[in-house]
Amino acid sequence: MTIPVLIILLGFLIFLGHYLAQLFERTRIPDVLGLLLVGVLLGPVLHLLEPSKFGQAGRVFSNIVLVFILFESGLEVRFEQLRSALRGTLALTTLNFIVTTLLVAGLARLFTPLDILSSFIVGAILGGTSSAVVTTLARQAAVQEQTSTTLVMESALSDVYTLAIPIALISFYTGSALTARTLFDQILASPVVAVVAGVGGGYLWSVLLNRIPTLHKTSFSTPAFVFLLYGVVELLEFSGPIAVLFFSITLGNVALLRPKPLPRYLAPRQVELTAAEKSFFAEIVFLLRTFFFVYVGASIVFDNAYLLLLGVGFTVVLFLVRIPVVLLAADKGTPVLDKAVMSILIPKGLGAAVLATLPLQRGMPTGAAIQTIVFAVIMATTVLCTILFFLLEKGWALPFYRLFFREPAALPGTHASTLPTTESGKKPPA
């Protein structure tokens, strides 16, 4: 591909990404699906894009996307939200992650040549949900506000599990020979040191922002510090991604971590992004997300139909096992409709796609198989989630979920058997 053609393609992908995002808001067809299909068309079908030729640039791109995901995800986590959602969201998030990880790991070990650790890596990568898809669909469905909040919070909080744990397992897999010392270093010491580095770096940066106000006026100074932190921690052979995740969590909650009394020159500054900064970061994440999902689609290898079909099979199992997870985690007073929506909103997204590329990049012999399975699950969960949400809107899928969920006593004048929405996709006013 010539340079002019490549530049034209980049411009086309940016326009396409914006169009698909608007289409998502109108039709609820996730833009992820369109981007993946474009990537498949450009890669395996037309062979215009060959990710294998990107070499080191592809790995750098994946790591940059991962850093931005971790940074953005951590800033959204609030300790007070964790406390208020402790009973519902944390139970749903934790139970779903544990069940998904164990189930997928067991199936992968049984039906694939993956070893035990690789199987658990696949399960942990698929243990969360896509924030972009879940947030949009949850707020368009006519469910209780608490249900919508729980689903949105789950998609954010699951990143803590699905980013930290797979990275720790991958680091352990690619480490030295298995001894008691390496087991301690990789599973316990390395993540702990990364957490300490992230929390310490977040506190230090908040102090610098307080002491040097000009730093806060530049839009890219904080991400620049994030890159420095990530690189230094990785050079020391600890987990850079975990350090970045806890760096951003610390920035978002630094006021709660402030020891008292504290000298003024050591006082941290609570990091709150301005409207301009949020718009700036949102555009960067949008561009990276657009290009990366096209990259993922182009990276899908169709020479192993068995693993692709296995990914589809995993998807069906995940949607079925989500039903008992919701049954155990949801409040008894939650309407059947709300529980049904909670049962279908488990699409896998950008975080899983980025993590799926790491095993192959780090030289794991099972890396290609892990990537193929995860990419297949991402596409299949997105498609199935969209179809089931449409069927719920029409009321056609609700009888199926009534087989598992009991309808609580309805208040006079209320009905829980339909999924009404306005033209904007939101609940009609009471």
C-alpha cells in the first residue's frame, strides 16, 4: 500500500468511525461491529492491511492504547461510588468475573491445546464488559435507574479485574523458571510493587500539580507523566499497566488519601478534568479506539475455523451462565425486565481486544490461539448482545427470561412486561 493510499484510508476511517458512532446512537448497532468488519475486509479479505508487517509499531500502538484505557478507566473509579454500589455492583462484578474466568478456563482447557495458565488468561481477559456498549444501551433501556447505574458501574469496575489480573498472569507466564521465589515475585511481589509505584506516582503528581499550576494548564502533561511512569516501571521489570491503573485511581481519589495535618508544599491537588480536557481526551480515545478495532479485525486469522467456532460457542455459554449470576447478585425486588437487560449486557470490548494481543507480543507460544479466541468472542458477544437487546425491545425475548426470574409484586398502575422507549431512546417521563 502506497503512502497516499494509506493517508486516504486513515481519513476514511476517521469519518467512518464518527458515522458508526452516530449510527449506534440511533439504531443501537454497536460501532465496534462495523469497525471489526471493516478490518476483516481490509485484512483477511482484500489483504490491504497486514498487521504482521507493522512489526514493532503494532506493539507500540497496542501499548499506547492500553495506557489510555487504563488512565481513563481509573479516573472514573470513585471510592464513594464503590461504597454506595458495594452491595449490588461489586457483587455482580466479582461474581461474574469469577464465574466467567473459571468457566472459560475450564472449557479452554478441555477443548483447546492451551495449557492451564493460558486457559486462565483467556478466562480473565473475558471476565468484564465493554463500557462503551453497556453505557449506551443501559441508559436507553426503560429500566430502573438503579439497574442502569449498576450496569454502567460494573463495566467500569470490571476493568480493575480484567486489566490487572490477566496482565499479572501474562507477566508470570513470560517470567523465569517456576520456583518458589519466581512464584512470589511474579504473582505477589510484582503486582504489589506496581500498585505502590502507581499510588506513589499519583500522589507525587498531584503534589506537583499543586506546586506548579502551569502543569495543570497543559492538556498533555498528565498523560506524559503516565508514559514516564509506565516506561520506568516496565524497565524495572514490574507491571507498568497495573502501575498506570492505580496511578489514575489515586488521582481521582487523592483528596480521600490526604493525610492530616500536612504541610502546604506537600498538599496534593484533586485532579478534575475540565470540559476542554475531557473533550480532548475523548477525541484521542475515539481515534485510538477506531484504528485499533480496525487493526483487530485485520488481525483475525481465518485459517483456524475451529478456534473461531469455539469462540462463538464460548459466547453462547457466557450468555447462559450470566442468568444464574444475575439471579444470585440482583436484589429480589428487581423487575424481570431489568434482570433480563442485566443478563444480555455482557459484550466484550476494547480492553479485552488490547489484552488479547499481549500474549503473542510477549512471545507466549499460545499467544496466537488466545488472540483468535478472544477476537471471536468480542465479535460474537457484540452481535448477540445487539440481537437480544432488539428482541427485548420488541418483547419477544422476555418470556424466555421469565422462565428463570420471578416477577416481584408490581405497584398499582405499573407494568414491567414491556420495554418502552422514546424517540431518543430514553425512558418516558413518569
